[in-house]
Amino acid sequence: MIIKKRSQPLVLQILESLNVRTVLSASEKKDYANQLKGYQGEVLFDAYLENLQFECLIINDLRLKESGNMIQIDSLILTSDVIYLYEIKNYSGSYDYKDDALHGRLDFVIADPLTQIHKTQPFLHNLVRKLGSKKVIKSQVIFIEPDFYLYDLPRDKPFLFANQLTREFDSMEKRHSAIKKSDKRLANQLGQLHITDYRPIDLPEYDYSNLKKGITCPNCFSFDHINTRKTRICTCCGYKETISEAIKRSTENFHLLFPEVSITKRLIYDWCGKAYDEQRVQRVLRRTYISHGSYRSTYYEQIPRDYSNGE
């Protein structure tokens, strides 16, 4: 059972939007590529979890706060007596493991992937104890890319490779019994502690006036489209959606980039590239958000989402 689904990381969403609305620097483009590859690796791991044949509780993409510091957990699997903590790495190529780091064949070095695990496991252990559970925590780093090779690896390192996952999960199925109500209660408590409003401080700098306006296609990110009376059709890939949904999506994109700016009819009209009249924009905002004020001073606020149930 999935307690919390995975969502696209906020940093990736922002870089994805900026990539089509402005020109990213070389370092920002590299960060975008790394963020995308990391997320794709996590999604690939999720595909393995969907095929599990034993009772367990899955929490994906969990952010917890400890003494002002953010703890990021890629995936947790709760069984009857063990919590499996997974750090997902989507590396490719061949590396040697030496001096607690991954050394590439072109003198490229990646920091020890166990660093994050060593930081997270003690925090999770203490948190679980505070919540009244005595479950053992077992941490593992998953190298999800089948074409990744790591040589000179000590046997005591908690690393798993893509070709070992099926066997590992089959073994887990034999070791664990049915999930109890107390297990579900613990999983829900952890899900409810997820930090939903976290915003990194090292985001790229951008300004509204310098961003390209218009609605992008959610499939290919093109601005090009044609309209029927109620439908918007991307002329690059053929993706179809209602115009109302396109306006709503674009409003959410604006709020993602400018969370401190009030949403108004005139602002979203401009953000959508003035493709649809203000009255149409206003109807969408009224149906989707909570309105405050009246007449020219009206602004709209998003309804808070509940992330504890996987939404």
C-alpha cells in the first residue's frame, strides 16, 4: 500500500519552467539535467515497488525537519518488523570504489553515496522511537541504472544494484508477516510529518519581466497551439486539454515561481500570454481558488492540499 506518492521535486519543477521561459546558465542547465536524471531514477525504482507481492507500506519522497535542517528520504518501505530506508542513485558508467568515494575512469569523483544515509538513519531511528515503535531500520543505497558498474566494492557496504532488486524483494516477502494496525498508524504519522512548504534557498535568480509569457504544453513544453471553442491543442505534439485546465495549470505554474505574489485576474491574463480574455481567466480562478476582496482588489488563494494521504 502506498501511503505517500512521489511528486516531481520543486527544484526540478522550477528549472523545468525556467528552461522554456528564459535562458539558463551552464551551471543551471547542468543542475536541471542532474535533477531530471535523479527523478527519473526514483520513478524507475517506483516501478519495482508497484510489483511487490507482499504486505508493506510505502512512503515516497519524504521531507522531515531536524533542528532546522531538512532531511530528504527517497523511499521507505515499512514491513511488520523492519523499516527499509532507500537512497536512490541514477548513476551511469563505470567507477571504482576507493577512499570512500566513487572514482570514474576519466578522473571524475562522486562523493560517497552513503553520506546521506549516515545522516538520515539516526534521525529516523530517534523519530520512530518517539512515535512509539521499536522497528529496526535497515538502510540501503540503490544504483537503479542497469548499465552502472562499481568495482573494488567491499562486501560490507549496503549497496544494491538493479539486477539484484527482484531477488531482494523476493527475500523480503519470505521474511515478513502481515501488516498490523500499529504499522499503518506509524506510516500515517510519518506521512503527516512531511514538510509541504519547503523551498530551497539556492534557487536560480529570475524576474517576472524577463520570463516569456504564455501557456506551455505539459507534454513537450511548446507554446505553439490552436484553439477550438473549449479545447487547446498543441501543434507540436497534438496534446489536448480544455482551455480551462490550461489556464488552471498556468496559474499553478505562476504560483510555483512566485509563491509570495498574489494571484489576480489581470496578472494571470498577462502570464498566459493574453491568449484568453480576462473574463474567461476570472471564471477559472473563481472555480478553482478562494477569492478575497472585491472588484479591482480581488485576489485568489490556492486551497491547501493534504499530502498525508498521497496527494
